[in-house]
Amino acid sequence: MHVRRAASGDRPFMMSLAGRLAGVADFPWRTVAELESFQHAFMQAALGRQETVALIVEAADSGERLGFIALEPQADPITGAPGGYVSLLAVTQAAEGRGAARALVEAAEDVARAAGWATLALDVFATNARGRRFYDSVGFREEAVRLVRPLTRPAD
């Protein structure tokens, strides 16, 4: 696999993975439309920020795009030290389990170290069990947990 900086022509590919990201959230108090709308808007904002660094992982033999990661500077909330935030990480269904996400995280760590960041942080949907196992396997640890209490339920 080969990891490179994303180019403007990669944006449609990255946005095409919005459904995969929204699809891992399974919250009875949220509608599919709400989750998809959130994910699309979140991705547009993250990828539109000038300070965001986006990386693409490709198959070495074919150049097929397999996934992407986006990271941006974000001070450590506890120490204030320079740090980074992984705002997005997604791979295609065909790339799952093939090392694409791991290659992206390793490349993001290289970017972070070169920028002098002490930490990388990210958010993951609580119901994304596969993602949580992956993040644990590459060294991410829980530091805060956000809880939500729905006061109304969407109409069925």
C-alpha cells in the first residue's frame, strides 16, 4: 500500500465514504437521515478547513484508492501541548481488514511527529465496535466518554 497527501480531485472519493461512517452509528433515538446529514456536514467542514491534512491510501499495484484519514492541529485539552485530532478515518468495504486503516494511522503519526504534536486524539461512535477494537489495537486509549440521554424518540 502507498499513502500520499490528498489532492483536490480526491474530495469526491472521500465524500463517497460518508455513508460508511454514518452507518456504524446505531442509536435508536437518532434517525438514519439525521446521522447521514450530520456525517455529510461534518465531513464537508473538516475537509474544508485549511489546516486539515488529508491522506489517501492506495493499493500499490493498481493505485485504487482504499481509504483516507484527515487530521488537524488541536491542543491537548489537559496540558495545552500541541496535539492533533483525527477528524475522519474511513476505508472502503473492500479494504477492510487489509491493513489500509493501519497504514493511514501510521502515516498520520508521521505527520503529527513532524509537526511537533505530542498526542493524536479522535472520536468514535460508541456503537462502532469494529472501529473501537481497531483504535485500541493501534494504541488509542479512552480518555473521556460522552453520554447522551434522549428526551424524545423519533417517530417510527
